[in-house]
Amino acid sequence: MSKTNQKPFDEEEAELMESLENDEWVSNPQFSKTEWKKMAGEALKKSAKVNLRLAPNDLEAIKSKAALAGLGYQTYISMILHKHVTGQEI
């Protein structure tokens, strides 16, 4: 059983839990500003307008993350949505 005293759901989850406890996982490096812009540009090649309502706190958090990536918040939202629907890691 794992150090967290949680019983794994199945054999695959047991293996994943063990690998995590053995520090076999590493962080994915952050993309460069150039890579973020390229991904955002790809996501925006053929764009359509969409109105979206967001909670004020969520919008502020998105704006902050977009600024850190050197992108406008709308471009950042589009990039994240594109990556999600194409199955890419976000």
C-alpha cells in the first residue's frame, strides 16, 4: 500500500502511485515566450468570435498568467482551449 494509505483503484494506478513515491516523475519545462506565441498563432489561424462569461477572479488569474507568458489574455485563452481540444498537455 502507498505512503498515503490510499488503496489503488487497479494495478495500473498502483504502479503510478509507486513511481510517484519513488520520485520517478519530473516537471515538464516551461515553454519559451517564442513557443507560446507560436502555439497561440497556430490556434488563431482561423478564428471565430465567441462571447464568454467568466467569474471576475478567474479572468484576473487568466490575465496574470497571460502577462507572465508575454501574451494578451484573449490569445492566452484561445491557446489553452486549442491545446485542450487537440489533446495537448496544458
